[in-house]
Amino acid sequence: MTKTIRVAHLYGDLMNTYGDIGNILSLRYYAKQIGVEVTSNVVSLEEDFNADDYDFMVFGGGQDFEQTIVSKDIQTKKDEIKRFIEQGKPVIAICGGFQLLGNYYVAANGKKLPGIGALDHYTDAMKDNRFIGNIEIQNEQTKEKYHGFENHAGVTYLGPSERALGKVIKGHGNNGKDGTEGAIYKNTVCTYFHGPILARNGNLAKRMMFHALEKKYPETDFTSEKPKVKVDSF
Ligand code: GLN
């Protein structure tokens, strides 16, 4: 039987800055090489999210207007999103999505939008400034370098239970001060990278794909599949 990764594209109709949807296309591209099917479903306003229905989550970025709407609605999905994350299923959350998985986001107009506190960070607003441009980071564990494009006014500070996705080599990252970019908690990866991140950083895409597969099919040994998608290092 064909193996499948079911993607929940959280608020895909509202939170999709700079083609964050490309993360799903990348996942599908790599999955196809090993005969795995990727299905995706937008889960948006006033719709139920059931953690058991999905194996992977993509939560893209958005403008403050969309984030204000999503900040309210996401409270109704909070428990199931937390359950999904705590189970160790992979999540890629970008920019506005990253901010709303944390405790709160202060928008450019000074309004504090509640997040869901699934991860321990918080995001304040910069005054009359945005971090815009190409960014490069290095992950401490794998030593891989990741490339992307950042555009945000929010400055994020990580909590004690999460670690950075990478150390900033070029660009600004979470807050322009502490040299961190993004966050990792269990198999949840948060980042300010548009681009989209999984299209520009194949190794990260492949690693997250195998996390999803190993979680869903614990009886299957995927070792022989890994060379087929040429993961450079694990
Ligand atoms: N509105 C948020 C900020 O400016 C997120 C932006 C984005 O998702 N690109 O920080």
C-alpha cells in the first residue's frame, strides 16, 4: 500500500507570504522520489483541526491584518495543535506562524496578539523598522547552512525549552541581538525564512519528511530510502 504524508496547511488561505506553500511542493517532490504520496488540506477559520488526521503541519507567514484574525481563531485549535506538537509530529512554522505558536506577538500598531503558547517564545515589535533581506544561518547540530529571505517587524526571544534553528551568519534573525534564528522544539521547526525554506534547503526538507514517515510507520526501516533522496547528513 502507498505510504502517505497528510499535510495540514494551517490557514493556508491567509498565511502564505512569499509563496510559503512551496514548502508543501518541496515535500511532495522529495516524497515522490521514494514512492510516498503527499496530500494537503487547508485548515482555516472556523474549521476543526484534529491532530490525528495529519502527519505534518505547515503554518506560513502573514501580514499583521491576517495575523489579527488568525490570532483569535487559532485559540479554538490550540489544544489539538499542542497535542500534534507534543506527539513529535513535524511542523514547519514561518514568520507570522512562528510568532503565533509562541506566547504573543506585538503588532506594528502596538496591539498585543495572543499566540497559543505551544512553544515558549514571545515576539515584541520594533519601532519604525523591519528586518528585510537575505539571511544565512548555520545549525549547531548538523553544521548545515540554511538560506532564505526575512521580512519582519517582530523581534522574537526564545524560551528555555527551545533552541535556535541556527546561528546567524548573515542577516538579522530572531531579534538582531542574540545571533539566534528560528526555533526547534521536538520536531517543530520555526523560522523567519521565506523563500520558501524547504525549497531552498533540501536537507531540512528531507529530514523533516523522514521524521514524519518514521513517526507514522514505526515498523518500517527507512534506511534504504534515505540514499534515494540523497540526504547529505543525518
Ligand atoms: N507581520 C509579522 C511581522 O512583521 C510577520 C511577517 C511575515 O510573516 N512575513 O513580523
